[in-house]
Amino acid sequence: MTFNPLVHTQSLCPICLRSVEAFIVQEGDEAFMLKTCLEHGAFETIVWRGKTPMHEWVRTKERAFINHPITPIEKGCPFDCGLCSAHRQHTCTALIEVTKRCNLQCRFCFADALDAPNEDPSLEQLRFQFESILKVSGACNIQLSGGEPSVRNDLDAIVRMGREIGFSFIQLNTNGIRLAQDEAYVKALKEAGLSSVFLQFDGVDDAIYRQLRGRALFELKCRAIENCKKYGIGVVLVPTIVPKINDAHIGEIIRFGIRHSPTVRGVHFQPVSYFGRIPNPPKDDDRITLPEVMDAICEQTDGMVTLGSLQPPGCENALCSFNGNYLIEEGVLKPVTKRAACCSKESEKAEVGAIKAKAFVARNWSYQKQVETEMLSDWDTILSAIHNNTFSLSGMAFQDVWNVNLERIRDCCIHVSTMDGKLIPFCIYNLTNTKGESLYRDAKGLA
């Protein structure tokens, strides 16, 4: 391999979690991270593979500054998270884990959640976390997560509390089982002020769910969507894409989403990352990178979606994600977004990107009740039609210990709220080493 680095950064040793120097090098249409730990040797991992060159996937940003940093800088990134003053982006979405319990035992699980008795955070504890987020980050978007949040019978009270404290967009991250089986529960969540459901959705074939989730779930997913439709809750489909399991089903998932619009507001793809509960340490062919997902979207929709309609994010680091916005016309996606010319030298303010991202999610991932057109003015009819026919495609490549790039961590806008009121970038919070040890999640003095 020709050593001509595209990127010089810092990463972590997959074994001891010490900070190490890392290089990202290009070889054809592939880019690899190379890093060496003085104690545990050299590591090489694919980080980018596909038709879109990494050097073209760039949005130049002026960093944001944390207004109310919680933790001092002592050891350096990523060991002072909280957020510290070296972090470069505000909170767009704050994630609160309301339980560690779960009603599934998935092969892949960020949280390594358990189907075992576990004491859930009290409402008083959760109020403290809501208030801490508001103090540090303002009225950002909230995602309630776990574990499986719907195992709690008081989830509507948590949603209501969050709304009363000042958060106007609250989303539920769920496998959808209870939402399918308990219509009254869905109704209570809507009445409490739930804005959106982030629905685990790995395909339209139960063979996929048996491999990834341990049981047939597709019918339950459909029933959950129907109950959300009945009570006016927007749904975002969230597939974890795993090579050789469901990477050939990306187009089917998109078409399913279009058929169930406007309840389904879009699809948010998550290429598999190897932290938390995973079957085995990954090889390069166990990964699907961000540009490969974009290529698959275009190929599997028979050109209905083009690469030019997918763009880098304005909020987080460009290497973290993609997004595209569309209107549905007669079952076909028509692009609203168009990627700017590559290698643009124009600089954007990261803080502005965060504000726009929060507003977009709150507006487009929520369900807007459809009103009879005779009750609306001509202009309102147009606006209602536009909103109810919008559809988004996006993807987020979470990092694990083999491919973590600390430059991306510093730009993270998805932060996990901890029990003591800190905010930890999502990937670092969930990241585990080869022994399953973490810096922050259930950490035992590692950070």
C-alpha cells in the first residue's frame, strides 16, 4: 500500500484504549486507517470504500465553542468528555437512557441491553438529566433510549416531563414490539407529547430479523407503524446494515417507507459498528462503509435516487453521515437537495449547522395531521401537501474502537446524558475494547 496519508489524526488502541497516532491512507477507491500501539502492535481497518472519494466528501466548518463546559481538560480527548471546552459542536440530539432492560436479545446491540431485572432511573433522576441538558445545551432534540424504553410503564410521564421542562421535540428509540401490541400505550405517548418514533427496521423479510434479532418481527413492525399512523406519530425507519445479511435489501426498505408515507418520514441507515454486543471482532468484509450505503441506495432504487442528491452533513463531521431530502410524487422520490461542488472552500459555522439540523429533524421527522383541503387556504393546502409528501434518506456511520477518529469525536453533535449530568459523544460513550471494557458506559476507572 502506498503511504500517502489523506488524514493524520489520533485514534485508540483496540486493546488498551490508549490514544495513538493514526493515518488514513488511500488505495484506489478504498481508504484505510493505520495505527500502531507501542505495546499491542499495528492495526489496519477499512474506513471508506465506494464511488465517492473521501477527499470530495468535505464541508469546511468554523468550529463552535461550548458555552457551558462541564469537565476540565486534564488528560486530553477522549478522556475528559463531559463536554469539555475542546469539543467543537453543540448538542443537536441528547440521548437519555431510561432503562437498561430489553425485551429482545439482539446479536448486535450498542447498549448490550439485558432481559434481566434492573433498577430503572427514577423520575427524579430523569428530571435532573433533562434539566442538566437544558442548562448546558439549551432546548435541543431529545431521544429516549435504552435498553428498550417501552418496557417502562411510565414512559408517557417521562415524555410529559420533558415537554414541561422545555423540550419541544422528543423521539422514542424503540424496537416497536410494545407499540404493536399495546395501542393504548401509543395513545398515551401521543397525548403526553411524543413527536416521533425511531423504529428499528432491518428489512421486510423475517429471515433478516431471525438472524439479527433472534425472532420474526416484521408483522410487529407493520402493526407498530399502523398504531403510530392512527395516533399521528411520525416514524423514521432505522435499519442496521450488516454485510451478507441485509445489505441487498436497502432498496426494499426505502420502497416500503415510501408506501407508508406520510406516517413514515424517512429512512436512517446505520452501517454496522462493532461495539457493545457483537458476535465477533470485525474483518474488513464484515463492514459496509458510508459511501457503499450511498451506492447501494442508488443502485437498488434503479436510479430513482442519485448520488448528487445525497450530501455531507452541516452539523457533525462530514465523514460521519449523509442526508438527502425528497418529495414523493406518484410513489417516486424527487430530490429537493443537491450536493454542492466538491472541495468547496466556503466555510460554514458549525453552530449554524447544528441549529439547522435540530430544526430539520423536529420539522420533518414529526407527523403533521392531515386536514381536509376545503378547510385550508390555497397556500396552506400547498404547504400541507409539501410537508406530507416530504421524505428523507440519511445515514450515520458510528465509530468503534478499530476505526475511531478523534477529530470526528470532537465534532460530534449526538450526546448521551449520564446519571451525573454529563454529556458524552455517542460513539465514545458506547465504544468498547476487545475485552468489552468501556471508557464511559459502565466504566470501571478506564477513563
